[in-house]
Amino acid sequence: MTGQVEDRREDWEGPVPVPTGSTAPFWAGTLEGELRYQECECGHRQLYPRAICTACGAEDPPFEASEGVGTIYTYTVCHVPGEPGFGDRVPYVVGAIDLAEGPRLLALLDADPDDLEIGAAVGVAFWQVSEEAAIPVFVPE
Ligand SMILES: [Zn+2]
């Protein structure tokens, strides 16, 4: 499954990710609507991407495509912007999402806070914010 990629380059004022060596495959995937995590030969799965496996230390764990679905582990409604560029976005919601494949990641939840609950199913979408990157956001299913 792939998530929808929306072009937000005109109105995005938040931080823009800069792909580096170990994160480049991840960000390349986001432009195609694909959420990629790393699965090491030792069986450990991780996201966000790192140059080494956090479980066994192996270098450059290979990437796999996530189904892009998960559940809300927890979330918080931010009334004070944590980033200067988010000033006109408050209140916004940041959630810890447990992907179906296991890794947990922090991401924006694109939803009305009143519509959210812990344990609810969410799916990934992407906001393209540069030529190089789209930010994964989650929406209730
Ligand atoms: Zn490993």
C-alpha cells in the first residue's frame, strides 16, 4: 500500500528534512508515498533510519516498505508551537504511532483532536515539503 502524497511546498513553514547517507532511501520512499523502515538481518526493525542497527550494531540495515497502517500509542495536542514554523498551525497533534510491522514513530496526526483516541487505527499520508522529502503524517482510518 502507498499513501497519498500532497504537495505542501507552497504553504509549509515547518522544518524541512535534509536527506543524508543513511536516511536517503527513507526520504526517496516518501516522495513515492512509501513509508520505509529498516529490517536488520538480526530481526530488529527500526524507524527512523539510522546508519546502524540499534539492536546488534550491524551497518546499513536494509529497507523494507511498510503497509503504512498502525495504531495510536499515544498523542498530544500542542497549543504552543514546538517549532517556529508551526505558529499558525496550532493546535496541532503529534502522535506516537505503532506501525503494523512493529516500529514506533512520532508523526503529525492530521485530524481534529476530538476525533482521536488511543488505540485507534491510522493510515499514512505524505506532505511533500521540498524537492527531496515528504513528511509522513497519519490520518484516522
Ligand atoms: Zn541488527
